[in-house]
Amino acid sequence: MRALISVSDKTGVVEFAKELRALGWEVIATGGTMKLLADSGVEVINISDVTGFPEICDGRVKTLHPKVHGGLLARRDDESHLKALKENAIEFIDMVCVNLYPFRQTIEKEGVTMEEAIENIDIGGPSMLRSAAKNWNDVTVVCNPEDYAQIIAEIKANGNTEKATRLQLSAKAYTHTAQYDAMIATYMRKQAGLNEKLFLEFDLKQSLRYGENPHQEAMFYAEKTAVPFSLASAKQLHGKELSYNNIQDANAALAIVREFDAPFCVGLKHMNPCGAAIGQDIVEAWTKAYEADKVSIFGGIVAVNRPLTKEAAELMKPIFLEIIMAPKFEEGALEVLTTKKNLRLIEVDMTKDDSVKKQYVSVMGGLLVQNLDKQTKEVVAEMCVTEKQPTAEDLVDLNFGWRIVKHVKSNAIAVVKDGVTLGVGAGQMNRVGSAEIALKQAKAAGVTEGLVLASDAFFPFDDCVTLAAEYGVTAIVQPGGSVRDEDSIRKANELGIAMVFTGMRHFKH
């Protein structure tokens, strides 16, 4: 029996080769793998001794040879194949152990040139994997060091790998080459300016108990590269497994947290904030957010952008919550919260960066792709379009409301005061309906003056301005852009409301 070994990831390969030799296998190797094995005391055959041809073109050509691929592809049960091998002095190769040049690591390096990337495109490796995988009935193909132990165990027990194992390894090999080719295609297409194809790669993170409803099967897949503000790379410290709806809601909460630098807390239900606040610290932020809507937070999700302290944990503990997320949980906080068996505690990397740029949304038979809505304009006095100007205090709340309403389902209205949400109107079929919901919530909270209202899109009529004045709104932020903007401006002037236009809409469907 003969094994051909040629690996970039040399994890465990020396031990693997030694085990094969101890079991009576011949080991063939190339380049750096051959040197490593030989230096480690493994008796190894140079690939050039098998092919009778030297490595050429700086190693670009070494295994692309009939004595390699003939030995891999020939069917052991086909007389014509056996005859061809005998006539051409080709011996069987019964195992291929190959993993590929580190293309991903190369293109992720800062300042990498296209020439460097191309030199890390493996040609011989994928060819050997595909040949061995095609002939899986007779050939064992291995591309992941994690499979070495099982392979050795089966050879020790049976003299060879089991047929079912070879089929699984074949599937893994084709997956490996498919991922590799997709990576290269994506890189080359970007260099060439082509966009009519899209290749995505995600790995199964976990199978979920069910989807949005118990009769729906669901799974959670993650990108290869960990990114900040992501559930895919977060660390769950305690509690039940996350559900499909948990993940959706948690993702929405993290998108809101990302907007704020000051200590901030948001409570969220069904993809919409039900209470959010900034404070001097997390204790104050949580207290304000909870007081903003004690009813809706029941069974909700909480996210904060500072380490969760024991004091904050003690305040949260009596409330029924599904998830608490923070960049870190202090030891005292964990002691308090882990007494609640099912409460999920999740530590999330909240480093600000722009590594994620695209958003993907599936539709029936298709996929929508857009740039993430990361840009949020600062609301400044120069944006004012009314006779009344916003005060310095108004501007603080206008900026707070503008960052909150951006993450509320359209049509979206947020009513705020002193860095706290007092009312949120989400997802209504008309904008005045959302405004009524938000303003009535604020009134129910006992606040009827000095309010600030934020709208994710323009007012098509002046009815929202009229309604806002009735509930004590003194300043409004909206994008502007309606053909009836002048009607809203006129009404705001008439009612003594300051209004600013940002010029940027933030629909969230």
C-alpha cells in the first residue's frame, strides 16, 4: 500500500506518516513535506523517483503526471485499467494526504499583491484530491489533520479504511476543493471587476431546535472569519441554547449597541427596541432603559456596551429576560446571574471596525445583497429648516433618537427625552399610525413636554407634525425629501417646533 503526502498544514503529519510506515505502507512525498518527514526519521520516497521527472517551474509542476493520476484513478476491478497500468509501469497509490496552499491567509494579509496571491493558488493539490476522491471506492483521500486518528485506527483494525469512511472523506475532499476554488474565483473576479456571480462560504455552527415556529427546521451557519458585534463568533457563558428567534433578536440588539460610544443599554423584543438609554454608567443606562417600558421588556433581550457589573446584574436578575449580552461579564455579575438556569449570558466582541460591509437577505428563489447601513449622520444645528432652532439639549436627544429610530422597523417613529426612549412606533402601514403609538406611550409614561421625535423617513403630510405638537414635542429630526416638505416646515413654524432634515433615510424592512 502506498500513500502520497503533500501538505501545507503540517499539523500531526509526522506522526501520521510514522504510523503508516509502522503499518507497512510506503510513503511518497513532495518538497517541504518530504524534507520534514525525512528530517524526522521517516523513510520517504521522493515524488520525482515515482514520476521519473524532476519538479520544474519553481515547483509549479511536480505531481501533474500519469504515474500519479494513473495510480490514483485506475479502478482495481477494471481489467483494461489494470492492463494500462502494467504496460506503463504505473503502481497504485492507495491514499492521498493533501491540504492546499494557504490562499485565504495570503489574500487576508495587508498589502498583499496579486502576484503573491496567484503564487498561492494550488494546482497539483486540488487535482490529486479530486482524482483520489473520484476513486473513493479504492483510494483514501484525506485533507484534514483531524481525520488522521480515525484513519490509522481503521487501518490497524481492518488493514484498510472502511468503505463508508472513504465515501465521507471523498465528500470532504470535494467540499475542500469547492471552497478553495470559490475563494480563488471570488478574488480573481474582484480583480477583474466582475459581479454577475456570488460565492458565499459558511460553516454549520449549530442545528437549532426549530425555526421561527416549532414546525420549521433551522440551522445557524457562520462565516469563516470572526467579526465584531456578531453572534456567530460570540461566547455563550451560561443558559439554554440560542433559538432562531433569539439569534435574530440578538443580532438586532447588537446593531443598535454599535451606534453608541457612551454607556448604553437597550432592551429589545421582536427585532425592535422597547427601551433604550445612555447613562453615566451601565447601572444608570439599564435603570433608565427598564423604566422606559417595564411591560415590553418581559421575556426580552438586553445588550450593553460596557462590562456588566455585579450591581447591574443584581438589578436585572428579578426581571424575566431571555438573553443578556455584554463585551464582558465581571465575576460578581456571573455569580448573580448564573443562578438563573435558562438565562443566556453572551460575551460579544464589541470592537468598532468596518470589516463587515455587506448584508444578505434571502427571498424566494433569490438573494438580496446590499451595503450595511453603517453611516449615521451627526445631527447638527445647521440642518435646521425651521424658524425655531434646536437647543443644545435638543441636539443631544435628536442624535440619540436618530440613532435609535434607524433600527426600528419602518414606518418608524421614536420619541425620546434626556437620552431615554419614551415611545417607539414600529412597522405600521402609515407613518402617523407609528407616531400615534410612540406618542401615546410617552404620554402614558407621564411625559408631555420637551419631547424629541425622530422619524426614519420623511413626512408625506403635515399630520405627524400636528400630532407631535399635541403631545408636547419641541424638536423633530427626519430625513426630508418629500414633495410636501414645505407643508411640514410651515406647520412646524406655526406650532413652534424645531425641525432638522438630515438628508439621509434609514428604512429598515
